[in-house]
Amino acid sequence: MSLPFQSAAILGAGLMGRLLAVTLARAGCKIELFEAGSPEAEGAAARVAAAMLAPLAESAVAPVPVVRMGQYALSRWPELLAPLAQPVFFQREGTLVLWHRQDAAEAARLARVLARTGTQVPELAPMRTLDGSGIAALEPSLGQRFAQGLFLPGEGQLDNRALLASLLATLQASPGVKLHWQSPRTPGDFSPGTPGQPDWVIDCRGLGAKPQWNALRGVRGEVVRVHAPEVALQRPTRLVHPRYPLYIAPKPGSVFVIGATEIESDDMSPASVRSTLELLSAAYAVHSGFAEARILEIATQCRPTLPDNLPAIRQPQPRVLQINGLYRHGFMIAPAVLDAAMELLVHGRSVLAQNLGLETSEA
């Protein structure tokens, strides 16, 4: 890709900041990446996320534009992962949805929502209904614990922390990239396009950008990571829950990510006892092997969210681009947001954003 500019300052080294930095650097752009924290991305929502790529499953809480972005990203992720410096776990073994008998009414409602999504986004692989033997065929370790379920083919996941590390290693090995840690910056610290300044400033700071984007709010989530060598699940499994969707996402090395609560708050205090008990009880109800699991981490995150729960790209002034509001769908939609942002930077408009329903605005 030929760029009409030569340099960019990127603010924020979470998922979007790293993806943009790698993409622009590969196109020959000189990059300065500024991050308030450390290379470990300890302040990024992306570090805590389960990184599930499940557009149909997420349609239970997400509007159609997000589903379309997620479907686009499923085929885009392998292309983004291939040239990175380190391998990243990625799979598309589908999503299994289960429920207990007392939640059958909620499961039926969910099935209707997913069926409606299938008619609105026909390129999605159609869901399949399963009986007990069908569930056991997909996940033998579950046996006959569940009598009914849904299977959403083609959905996937990746290892979020391995991806963040691989993006970092790629940037460290890229000529023309300067990385600045413990170096918070705002767009007001730059005069892009003037002598000695970057041609563009791209703000990917998530909730750190709230002073410049007042509509942003935090939505708190709580996640448990466990090591459970006695559990063998091949794919992300979701459990229908009366208050919020619960998931179990298997990662390499018998690690499982269990989440996630949804709380309208930007509180970053430790997880509550109630939420932790609900998450661990749900995992144990799916597979008794979780009883002997070892808790590696109980983490909280606040995901940057706009009023309509949709992502947006805006240009508040010439040569300044702000990308934000990925909410709980960061990994699922990041490739679509990335490609739309690249179109805006190169062409001044994005056909992809229009096709997917991604909001963009210009100065």
C-alpha cells in the first residue's frame, strides 16, 4: 500500500495502537508510538479480554454493524497474524452454547435472536441445534451433562496476550519505529503537518482519551483465568445466564478464561465476591474438572464505550484521527476498524466503513 504521508504519532499501545503501528510501519511509514504504561500493556482492556471472534454469538448483545465487522474480521485475522514476529494461537472451531433446564426459556429467546441475525447477515454460517449426543460428539468431556445446545460453526478465538507480545516484537524489529513507554501524550501535544512534527496523529488511547471525547464511558468486566489440566474443551463455550452472557474460552497450556460480567461503571477496583462466585460456579456447572483448577488471575477491566455501544472513527481536526469505542468487541472487530482507518488515512474516505456500518466523521 502506498501512503500519501511519511510519518505518524500513535497514542496508546493497546490492541488498536499496536495493529496500526505495525500496519503503517510495513507500508514504510515512520512511527512514534507513545504509551502511558509499560510494554506489557497492563492498562489495556486487550490484556484482560478473552479474544473471542464470535459475531453470531455476540449478536445476543450487539447490533448488526458489529456482527458484520466481526464476520469480516474472521477471514482477515489470519492475514494479519501471518507476518508477525512470533506465532499466535488462532482457531475457528466454532462456539458451543449450553444451558441448564431452568434457563430453557432464556435459551429459546436467544435462539430466536440468533436466527434473526442469520437472516440479516446471511453470510454467517447457520447455527445448528444439538441434542445431548450432538454435544458429546463435539465435546466428549462434557458427556451427557447437557440435553440441548446450539453450535455456531466457523466462529473462533485467538490468544490475546500472545498477540500483544507478537505485535510488540514485530514493532521492536521494525526499522523506523520508535517506542516511548511511560510517556502519556494527547493530540494537543502535537502540531501535525508542520516542520519537525508527524504528518498524522492517531489517538487510540481508549478511556485515556475521555478528556478529548466526553461521550466515552467505561463498562466494567471481571474475568478469571485458571489452569485446569483436567478439563478438555476444544472451543469457546457459552452458558446461558439470566443476567449476562458467560463464557469459557480455552487457551494453550490448559488455561481457560472465564467471564465476563457487564457493569455500567468505570470502577477498576478488584472483582467482587459475587461476580467471582458466579463465574467459577458457572464453569464448574459446565465441567466438574474445574473444581481442581488453579486460579491464575482474577482481573477487572473497563472497556471504552460510546453511547450507542458502537465503535467510531472521527477526525476532530485536520491530520488527527481518533479511534475508540470498541466496547466488549475489541478483538472481534479490530481488523475491520483497522482497515477502515487505513482507507481514511490513504483515501480520505472509507468504503469499507460505509458497507459495514462503522461510523466515521471528518473535520
